[in-house]
Amino acid sequence: MRKYVALLRGINVGGNNLIKMIELKACFEAHGLWNVVTYIQSGNVLFTAGRSGQDALTSKIEKALSKAFAYQSRVVVRSHEQMKAIVAGAPKGFGGRPAEYRYDVVFLKSPLTTGDAMKSVPANPVVDRVYAGDGVLYSSRLISKATQSHLGRIVGKPVYQDMTIRNWNTTTKLLELMERVDSGDMTA
């Protein structure tokens, strides 16, 4: 058994692809996934599964969600080990000045690589910082000059379809919840 998090793209945003968390949880359980817990409405699902390949697991989840909720599902799946590495691999000081910077983690969907993603991410060097990680990009934006940030322009690029973004607090909270599975408490 292995712990995972599924990061769903584009649900419950702007009135589109509205999915109730109780229905999302039931869908995961109906497809043989265990210890299913949802965290906030933006589509974060923690669960355990057998040790099948991650690509096969991602495909299974996308097909199940697309069928159950009548939308084109796009999901990024990360294992507990990968989430630990993502949090540990953040640039030094990342997340440390939340009153001054907004911190986000951009999770990349295979086959998108960090190298290709870095080439596509627009950044204003006065406001934005973007760092490559293992299957993720770490971005920070100076809050006082947020209107000058170029990071939001990624939404209009084709590469955006192969990524999903979570703020640093959500990313670390997801890891914390995954850690609770060992103690038998994965409640959000």
C-alpha cells in the first residue's frame, strides 16, 4: 500500500466543473482506492492504493472522474515520497516571508518536464522568482507589486493544461495530512 495525493485541475473554479467533495470521495472509493480524504474545495484528494504504476493510477482516476462528473479530467498524482521531496527541495527560505511574498508550487503533469515548463513561464524579474524542482516549479511573487507580476500569463499558454498550482500552505498541509496516515488519522 502506498499513500498518494491527486491534485485535480479546474474544478470548483469560477463556477465551472462543480463537484461536491462527498461525491468526489465516493468516486475514488468506488474505483478501489482506500482511506480517501478530500482537502478544501479546489480538488485535493488523499488516498492509499496498491503499488501499481503512477501513470496507470493517474489514467484510472482521470477516466473515472471524466465519466462520473462529465468533464475532461486532468489530474496530477504524487506519492507521499514525492511530496516529502517536493517540500524538502524548496529553495532556501521559500515560504518564509508570507507577509511579503505569495508562494506557489506548480505541479507538472507528465510528460511536461521542468525544463520545458521553465521556458514557458513568464516572469518579471523585479517581482517574480521561479525555480525548477523535481516535477514542480516553485514560484514567488512580491505582494506589494503583484499587479506587475507576469506569472498569471501562464494561464493563456498551451503548457498550462499540463500543470496545476497549489499555494505553499496547501502543499505543506497536504504533506502533513499524508504523514497522519501512519498514525491512522488522515482527517482534514
